[in-house]
Amino acid sequence: MPPQPQPKPGLKPLPPVAVHFLGTCSGGGPIVSRNCSSTAVDFGNDIWLFDAADGTNLRMHQSPLRMSNISRVFVTHMHADHVLGIVAILGVIMSGVGQTEAGLARLRAQGLDKQASINLYGPVGLRRFIRTALELTAITLTGVLAVHELLPAAAGATRACGSAPCDVNDLHVNEAVGRDIAPSPDGVWEVIPEGGGKDGKGWRVVAGPLTHRVPSIGYVLVEPTPHLPLDAATLIPLLQSNAAALAAQDPPIRHPLSLLSHLASVPSPPPLTLPSGDVLHPPAPSGVAPRKLVIFGDCDGGSPNAAFVRACADASLLVHECTNAAVPERIGKGARGARVRASGLEQSLERKRDEEFRAAAQERGEPPGGHWGEKPESRTLAGPSRGTSREDEEEADKRKKEEVGAKAKKRGHATPQLVGAFAASIRARRVAVNHFSAMFPSPRYASTAPLPSLLDPISPHPYPTPELLLPSPSLLLSPAPLHAQELHMRLIMQSLADQITAAWHGAEDAGGAGGPGADATVRPSEAGVRHVGQLSLDAGPPPTKSAGGADRLFGKAQAIPARDFMVLPVPAHELAPWEIEDAARARQEADTVMRAWADEGGAWVGQGDARVWVGLEPRGRRA
């Protein structure tokens, strides 16, 4: 667990908040290393789930999260890879194993007065989808759920309405009346007001529209303003001296100390005058910045709604999709990179899909292409030939970015450049990306940390397995040594992160092998070894800064490509010192390893007392 930030003297630390990525693949999946979309925000003893693809149930069981803590589910849009797991999760956390006919009769008798313990929010269609699935599967539940739909902006005099009515005869037996939430005049939905309910520590939730092929929604979670602690030493004697008079009031206050929790409630109440004439004020703001989490569904980069973009401003964390990306040739290495990227796909299905894509392209009069949108000849490239100039490589990479960008835009998806530009526009402090094409399988790090070492050993499982899930430590398998294919996949994902980081921090022209800062680091030599985790990198002299944009990336936050089970803590609005140190370490290591990979097709890695060359090319042969 990362170190917790130390609060100022007299201030309580902010409650822990962490984002768990349970599914990071787009609708082309799932693949072995990535499930389709789901993200959980863990408030400690309360969990808010964002989307739930088929398989999210299993991912929850495999994670350290407690499913019984789920109180709210937010749906970004109605595509299958975001919603098909919701009813399965309800069937677990609201299991009807102990339900009886008498219990169901009591629920029916409550009619429209039922109170929900699980609340779901999403676009129009979600209520009908959930109700229909529950009815057709005849699932038995305990407890009560409510589905709240975010209505589109009204067109003229037409008033938008939900997908299904909530009259007493329409509700499922386990369903309470849901809200039809209309947008404000500027097109933003107020989903949960500050302090709205005991769940989520009083965080406020607003939502706004995104641009995708179907209505898509982004959510902004805003922490209540942190306040100074109550001066209990002064307040308790004062309340006790007014006890008799408070009890004689109408209505009576028989427990005067209950007013302490009232004063500390969210949102802050107005001042309270005691019978003695003393005026009690809620605690003043502490000056600590509240946190803000921005979690988007599928979109082509940011939001078209200016008011919602303003609501996203100064995000502590932006979670944004990044379905498509162009991989720089010096990192991708032609056909070898294509094979690595296709390693998570089920090949018999891919052959079938390729035939369908080629037939569709022929009907449209377009060049034939495969599942991942590349021309057939690009799959057989062995990389640029020796003697190819760097200018030619950069021009080819530029064309590839343009082609991938056009494809992403057509499908309503984002690229690294769009993500980075939006992150810069809202001054995001942290950026994590998910919803990757199935052509970007996840690296197999033996860690759930956001920024593991590129040279860490390989997880013995297709995904990290927390030790707490194993009945005995003796069953824990040892990580495997790093090999070339795994390092290649890690560097491909690093190249995506670097493109985002460059656009985010305004250093897109910094150059380098795979993104920002690659020219800022000297080539590895055989003098000196820098240890990273359980392995070591032949790092040579310390990195030096070059002129141009690369300088601006040292000491900056780094964009993080999410992996299934990755846990991203958000300890404060600004980055904590340990986060800055992690980012600096990751930046230095990435620059060094990617330079070695681009120039020589591999890197020297220390494994125990030995030094092993891990690469596509024999030592000394240029890629």
C-alpha cells in the first residue's frame, strides 16, 4: 500500500479513495488478459460501480473488493460490453436464496413506498433493460433496487420521458420508484446533490453528454469541501448546559450531543441558536482542496457540452477511453508487433471476422482490411529497412496516426492525442485510460500498482492474483522471468501512455522512440546497473535533459494505461510526494528502455546475479 499523505497539524486525513479497474477492454473483447468495461470507486466501506460488462461478477470475486459494499451502479451507455453483467451482479448482492413468498408479499404490499438499497443511474433504456431481464430470467431477489434515467434535453415543446413507467403495476416486485432526471438548461444532469444519502461520504455527482454512436454519458464525482474538526471541548459543555431547555422545545431535542453530528453534516447547515442565545456555527473549511473524479464512457474525446467541460475542470483524476492508437514503428517493429498485439485474440474468430471485414470493404469500394483496420501488407512488414531515415519513419508514423484517428472518429472513439488534449484543457492532475481495442492485450505485471517497472518479472497468471485470495501462501506461484514478447507488449502500451503524456503536458514535439522525452536520455552502456524491483536495468549514466519539449515532462504526472485489477489511489487533489517520485522513476526508466529497444531491439536486464539480454534481436544487432 502506498504511504498515506500526512495532514496538516490539527486536520484529519482525507478518507481513502481508490479506483479499481475491473475491465479495460473494448467491445472487441473480452480477451484473456482483459475483461470488458467496468470500473469501481472504493470509498472504504462503500463502492460505486461504473458499467458492468459480462464477466464483471467474476472480476469482483477475483478482486479484494467486497461485493456487498456496492450501493450504486452508474451506466455510461447501453452497449452490450458495458451492461450485460449488471443483472448478474444484482443476483449476487441481492441474492434471493432466503426469500419467501411471505417476504415477496410484503414487498408487493409496500407498493410505491419501497425504499431502494441499490440505486442504478444511466441513459434512457436502462430501466426497461433491467426490468425486462429480471422478469424474463425469473430471478428471485431480496431487497429493493431503483433505476434512475438521465433524460435527453427536450426538443422544442416535446418533453422527454423515461423508457418505462413507474406506476405500481409496472414495477418489478423488487423495484422502487426511479427518478426521471431532466438536464439543466445548459444540458448538465444533477444526479446526486452534495450530501445526498449516506453512501459515498456525501460526494456530489453531475453528468454530461459525450459524443458516441449511441447516447453516452460522463460522470463527475466531487468530494464535499473538507472542514476543520469540531471544537468538541467547547461545544460539549455548552450543549450540556442547554440540555433541559432543548428537551422542553417543540419539537424536543432529548439528546443535545446529537447536534454535534448535525453541525458536521454535509452540506453544512445554517448556524444554530441555543436557548441560551449562544450561536453554534458549522466548522469552517480547512483549506484542503476537495477531490474530483471524472469518469467517462465511450466517446471521441472530451465532451461537446461547454458547461459539462467546466464541471470537469481541475480533475484530480480523469478516466478516459483510448480505444485506438498508432504504435510508432521503432517500437512496434512491423509484423512482430502485430503478432504480439494479436496474441490475445481467438484466431478462428479472427479469420471469420477478417473475411467479413474484407467483404464489407469491397462493398464500400475501400481497400481490403483486417479486424484491426490495417492494410494486409502492413502485417508482413519486418520494420523499416536499414538505411531508412528517421525522417521517413516519422512521416510514416504521422500518416499512421492520421489513419487511426480517422477510424476512431468514425466509430466514436478516442486516440491518445484526443485524450491528452482534453486532459490539458481541464487541467487534470492524473490521467488513466481504459477501453482498449482487443489488439492491445494487457501486459502481465505481477503487481496491481499503477506504475510498475517495465522490467518487473511476469505474473504467473493471465492477470494479477491478490495473495489474500489464496488459502495458503505456499500456493503462491513465483513470477516468471521477463521475456522479449512480454517486454514488447509493455513498450507498446508505454508508447500509448507517452503519446497521451506528450499531448497532456504540451510536449508532442519532444521526439524520441515512442513518445516524450526519449531523446532526453543517453543510450544504455555496460557501465553501472540501476536496480528496479526484483530486476535491474543496465542504465548507464544518469539521464540528461535536452532542449525542447522533453524537459517539460520531467517531474510531471504520467498517463497510466489501466490493466484489469489495477488499483489507483487518489489520496489528495494534488499529487502526493510518493506519486511524483513514482512518476519520475517511471519516466526515467521508460526513456532508457525505449531508447534501447528502438536502437537495438532489446535491453539488458539483471536477473539475480546474471545479466540477460531480453530482445527481438541478438545483442549488438540493430533492429
